[in-house]
Amino acid sequence: MKKGGTSNKRYVIANWKMQLGVSESEALAQDELAACGELDGGVVVVLCPSFPALERVGGVCLGSLCALGVQDIFWEEKGQYTGEVSAAMAKELGAQYAIVGHSERRAHLGETDAMVNKKVLRALGSGLIPIVCVGETKEERDAGRRDAVVEGQVRAALRGVKLVGSQELLVAYEPVWVIGTGQAVEPEDAVRSHTLIRATVRDILGEASAARVHIIYGGSVDSKNVGDFLKYPEIEGTLVGGASLKAKEFSKIAAITWQSVVGSGSSQR
Ligand code: PGA
């Protein structure tokens, strides 16, 4: 097994947030797919459009290298929850991944650790791979609480989680204060949290299941800095917001990610 991460795969997750209309999303998916067409196996590319665009982007992804992800799900299976979207609905439209607990939802919609935990359990129970977002705010970091916040969010999100069979889970370390700023943290700085998250996940799930948890970095990732992050085995991919909205830029990120796998000899990793 590799030193820091757990597998040869590297992830590139595009989070389009609430930035694009349905037709724009479909067109971007087509462009990104065309640009990523050369890549194979070692890199997992996941496109996460907004709910209304899921079906059309899913249609573009079908049979391609790109997988479909949803930006959120509700924790109940079904019922009287106006405005919510269930895991089963997302799955029916082709989603394989679900972002859960993004800091924008925690900040703007009051999502708590307990809600995030219920969503993680629902995603797994419905056959979606959760991408659980954790990360400290600037205030928390300045107050010296960074590690406590990150570890606490991971422990809360994974409460009661058991990975069965070949089930996988992703944790995205996203320092909240660099999201959307164009200024990522230093890779060495991210590695500190990745190492803490890895140890916490091992402690919660045990060694065997923890090997199916992949830890990625998010926060102002672009084609200029992604290679620096991927030099570290602890960083198993990236969650990309702003830079995923430009096909050329995103395909560069995907290509650099792919290169980081094949270039270093995937069988050796
Ligand atoms: P950013 O967003 O790449 O625009 O910083 C990342 C995220 O919010 O997941």
C-alpha cells in the first residue's frame, strides 16, 4: 500500500455550484468530455451539475470516462419534504457520487454535522459514493482550532458508517477561507490535514475499510497548482469549483492528474 493514500486512482471532481443553466451545463459537459477523451483508467472525473441539469449532463456522461455526481441529497428516502431531492432520484438520473456537507451549505443553509451524517448514511444506503466536505474557517484556524474542527467534522460525518463490500467514500479537505479566492493553501499545509483525516478515518473504520476512503483537496485548485498538490501521495485528487467552469482549464487539470498517475508508474504506487 502507498504511504499516504490508499489507491492508484486519482480523482477530479467538478463542482459547478449554482453557476450554469441547463443548456450551458450540457454544453460544458460535452466540451470537457471531448477534452478529457484521451485519458483512461487511472483518473476518475466526476461532473456535479445543479439538479435541473443532472439528466442532460448524465446523458453526456453515459458510457464515457466521466461519472455524474449530485451536489447534495436529502437524508430521508422520500416524503413530505418540499424542495428536497432524494438520493434515489439522483441515482435514477445516473448519479454515482453525492457531495455532502459542502461549506457553502453549512454556512448559508445551516447544515449541521448531524445533518451531514444523515446524508452520508443515506448516500451509502442508496448506493451513492459520498464526497464528504470538511474544513476550518479562517477564524477557527486563527484560534488554533483547525485540527479539532477538521477531526470533529470527520468523526461526526462518519458516525455509524460501515463500508460494506466494495463501498467507497471520499473526504474532501477544503479550508473554507480559500474557496473561490484564487489563492489555495500550500500543498504541505493541506497534507497536515490529510494526514489527520487519514488517521481519524482509520481509527473510526479500521484499516481495511479506511483503505476504501480517498482523501482529496479542494479550494482554489487550478491547472497551475494542481500538480504541486498531487506530488503528495496523501492527496488523492481534487475538488474543483471555479476552474471547472472552463473546459480548457478543467481538462488541463484532468490531464495533469492523469499524468501524475501514469507518469509515476501506477503499478509502483
Ligand atoms: P473553488 O471551489 O475551486 O472555486 O475554490 C471549490 C469548492 O467549493 O468545492
